[in-house]
Amino acid sequence: MLQSVWIRSALALVGTFVAMAVLVTALGANPTEVAKTIVMGSLGNKWVLAQTITVSGILILTALAASIPFSARLWNVGGEGQMTVGAVVAAVVGLLVPEAWPAWIAVSFVMVLAMGGGAAWAVIPGWLKARFDASEIVTTLMLNFVAMSMAAWIIFHVFPAGFVQRTKSILVTAQLPRPFEGWFVDIGIFFAIAAAVVIWLVITRTRLGFSIRLIGANARASKLAGIKTDRVTIWTFILAGAMAGLAGAVIVQGRDHALLQNFSANFGYIGIGVALVARLNPIAILGSAVVFAILRVGSNSLQAGAGLSPAVGEIIVATFVVLLMVSGVIRFQYPENPDAN
């Protein structure tokens, strides 16, 4: 079974290359040159490699925010908003923490509150789902727009930084350190990897994780087994929101050191694709995130290297996900289905 999954994945990848070669040719560019531009634009030097590593960490966290609810048949499309709230909290708290605090306390305090902000934002659709059976797809999606409006208000009216579309920079003590001299890579990637391991342990080794998987397998049977599905639903969204909030903290504390207007390159939505390609496995998300990060960062060089809009990179990502679904690599199937792999 595992071998067939890899074969279908390889075929989907080949299909993506063929489809994109046709598209790129139609746009008047050389497919080989485009592929080379994406690789070199994401891995070709220390600067772009640092960007790819940073984006990989962010996508790991937004993918976890999607995979946890998906495992319980709960559709969290609000990772973008939950990440935005986490970034807002990180920016505000990062400006207000006492300057006398040691860096490790300031960094931890800001990060924990950012995770709490993302979790609190995710509790809203979780509670609405548990209490009123409200569609979590609709509520999470609508809350994304509210979060973006909140971020704009913070940027332009609460902590504006003059004539640029960003807040003032957070305190140096609240910023994530960069441990490698000469590299613009902060320790956010290590937090992301640690988070993936922790979520894997929660899902596979704890009672909550068992309940999440059982609800995903058969919600009716889980109720008959005595599982309080409403409570598990809320906790599922809390975990997901915390992961997205951590992604927002990594962006503000590590990459930008402030809250920027349009700071997200659709990381919350791309995280859904990362999670689906990894088949909701927190460990597999690590590799999936790197692939998506290469495509996302490398596409920024398409304008200069191949004369194409960077938006073509988004098309490549979307095509890859669609072909994985068509080939059967991505399936919305659960253990009670005998045909599930």
C-alpha cells in the first residue's frame, strides 16, 4: 500500500511537471529555465536558503493547524486568521514587555501569549460547532477577514511606524535569536519541528489524540463509546489555533520583528495543502512543508529569472495539490472505510 502511494505521488509530480511545462510554454517561457529559476531562487545561496528554511517552519505550523481538526473530520480553514491574531498579539506584547526582562523570558512570554491568541480565536468556531453545530468551514473562513481587519487597525492606528505599512519594531529582547553567524535564520524552525513532534505524540500517544482519531473514524461510534465529542471538538480547535498562533509569533519575532501589512503570503491556506499532501501525518508534514516552501520562495525569482509573474508559483502549488487529489494520493477517507490506505 505504501509503495502504491509513492508511485501515485511520483506520477502526480510528473503530471504537475507536464502540466506546468505546457502552461509555461504557452506563456512564452522555457520550462527548463523556470524549473532552474525556482530551484536556484530557493536554494541557490545563503540568503534564499534562509528564506526557504523560515517559510518551511511557518508552513509546518499552519499545516499542523489544519491537520489536527482534519483528523477529527473538522474543517479548519481559519489558519490564516488564527495566524494573524497570533502575529497581532506578538507585535503588541513584543512592544509592551518590560525592557529589563531577560531575552529568554521576553521571547517565551510573547510566544506563549501569541499561541494563546491563536487558540482563543479558534475556540470561537470550535464552540459554535460544539454548541450549535454551526459549519466550521463558514465560521473559520469569515473570522479570517475579521482578523485581517484587526491587524490593519493595529498597524495604522495603534502602533504605526510612520509612513510605512507596519507597526513599530518589537523590543530586541523579544526577538528570536539567530544562532548561525552570517545567516538570517532564527530559531523559529526549531520551534516548528518541536511542535510537529509534540502534536504527533499527542495524536498517537494520548487520550485526547485517541478521541480525535476515533471521532474522525466514526463520530457516532465515538459517542456510544462515551467520548464527549463536544469537548474534544473545542480542544481540537484550541490545539490548532495554538499552532497557527505560534506561526504568527515566528513571523513577527523572527522574520519581520514587526507586524507588516499583508505579512502572510497565504501561509494559512498553503498550510492546508501541506497537511493534505502529508496525509495529515505531523511527521510527514516536515518534508511536505519543505517542498511547498521551495515552490513558494523560488517563485519570487520568476520575474527576474524567467520573465514570469511570481503568481505562477501559486499556480504550480495549486496544480500539484489538485493532481495529488486526482491521482488518489490525497483522500478524505477514514479508517472505517475498508478502501482507505
